[in-house]
Amino acid sequence: MCRKLAAALGAAVLLTTSAGVSAQQAGTVTGDRAGDMTADLLLVRPLGVVGTVIGAAVFVVALPFTLPTGSAGDAAHELVGKPFEYTFNRPLGDFQHCGADRHPCGDRRDP
């Protein structure tokens, strides 16, 4: 059952991302916005959730080493903040810009 679902999802992604590749639009990865959105929704966002969870676990394990050196904030930003922002604070299909102000993903902004 899982193999059939994975195969169907893979086929759907390949079909939607291959359509219109020869006429690539500016700012797209696959050639069309629908393909980018499909790939983002089915592949990139789930991987981003996994990356955020793994980053949070690594951050907790690293706390005894980062707290004494004062680098816990930097570690939190790199291991949890960046994956979280890329996964949850980015327009669907836009792989480079995050947030309402469309800043480059991963850039640390000061309030």
C-alpha cells in the first residue's frame, strides 16, 4: 500500500514538474509555478518538517556545550530557526524568499 502511494505521488510530481520545462518562467525551479508548488507541497515541506524536528533534537543535545560558550542563540537559529522558517514561513513554490517582507530565507533579521 505504501509503495503504491509513493509511486503515485512520485508519478504525479514528475508529470506536473515536467510540463512546460522548455519554457521556464523567471524565478521558477522546474519551469512553471504549478510544478514548483506541487514539488514544494509534496516533497520539500515534509522534508522541512523532518529537518526541523531533527534540528530541535540536535539543539537539545548540544545545549550542554552551547550554554557555557554563549552560542545557544546561534545554535537555535541554525538548527531550528532556519528549517522552521523555510518550512512554515515561505510562500508555496518560492524556494528563496521567506516572510511577509520576502527576505532571503535563513537571513537573520534584527527587530
